Amino acid sequence: MNMLQAKPMASPRIFRPVNNLFSPKRFFEDPNIASQLRSANTIGCFYIESPAMRQLLTKLRCEDYLTLVAASSIIRPGVASSGMMAEYIRRRHDPQSVTYLHPVFRQELEETYGVMVYQEDVMKIANAYGGGWIWPMRMCCAG
């Protein structure tokens, strides 16, 4: 019943799923997108078209979503100026050279080659060593 017009509504339409061109799954699997990222052919792609980002994508040989996400984090001024960007790039190309300071670091940071790329990485390590008392650390990271 349509309450605004006080009359019965037509029967509801049944929508069938269609092949969605904008499905994120396509992004993960499309070899053309991987090639475009790898060659840094990203002009016109929001957020990844700047000269600095295209240079970083080339250095990383980015071809997948996780590397793209990491690139968007390590390009930040604090990470870049601290040397973590260069270290991430080096370790990404030679993962066998990565040494971890402690088994907790391997467990929590293996995906990022032992480099604290994300704020969450700092929180994970602080939580492992601080036993859950990480609120002050979180507030410091939040600025």
C-alpha cells in the first residue's frame, strides 16, 4: 500500500543481478588494470595520477590492490621523509633480506615486509607489547 496516495502499489519489480562493470572484483583480477598500474599509466585515475605517485608505482612495480593501498600510505610526507618508503621498496623487491626484530613483528608486519606502513601497524605492535593498554598511543597517532 502506498501510504502517500492511499492506493495499492503495483507489484514490486524483481531485479536480476547483471554483470556489473564496476565490480571491485574486476579490479583484483583484470590483467589490463595490472599492466596499467605496473607501467604507471594512470593519468586520469583519481589519486594515483600525480607525478610522485606514478614514480612510486613504477618503483614498486605495482600490479595488485594491496601494493596500491601500501603505495597510498607510504607516499605520505612523514613516511617518505623518515626513510620508510625507501626501505619498503627495497624490502618489497628482496623479501628474503627482511629480518624481524622479534617474532611479533613477523606475525604482525609480514604483509608489509616488516615496515610499519599503516597506523594500524603501530597499534598492532603496541597492543602486542602493551597488553591492550594502547589508548594513549592511539591518541598520539591520531594527532
